[in-house]
Amino acid sequence: MLQALVLVIIVLIVTAALLAFVVLYNLNNVNITERRRELATLKVLGFYDTEVAAYVYHENIILTLIGIVVGVGLGTLLHQFIIHTIRVDMVMFG
């Protein structure tokens, strides 16, 4: 029974990771598509392609780090809330 529970948890984690990857990839594509004029303006002003790419990468990295910090913080708080709110005395995992 415990092995089945572990398998379900692994499937949920992998599915959540794939969904997060697809969502982040889509958001990045939408962001770049909507900012083509801005990026073209930077190129016209004399920025090299590598500099424009570095600009986009740095922005994505900063937003990702902010998202990780906020997500881990909120996830920890939510976890603590759920653990203290829901008590199941008759079920023991281990």
C-alpha cells in the first residue's frame, strides 16, 4: 500500500514539474513576442544580438529567482497551516 502511495506522489510531482515547464516556456514566448519592438529598438540603438539575449536571460533569471523565493515561502506557510489544521490520528505513515 505504501508503494502505491509513493508511486502516486511521484506521478503528481512529475506532472506538476512538466506543467510548470510548459507554463514558463509559454510565458517566456509570449513575453518575447510582445516585446519585439522594444528588442528591435535596442538593436537599432547599437546593441549586439548577444547583449539583447543577455538582457532577456538576465530578466528571466531574476524573475525566476523571485518566483522561487515567493513560491517556497508561500508553500512553507501553506504546508504549516495544513499540518496544524488537519489532524489525522488514526493514519500513520512510515
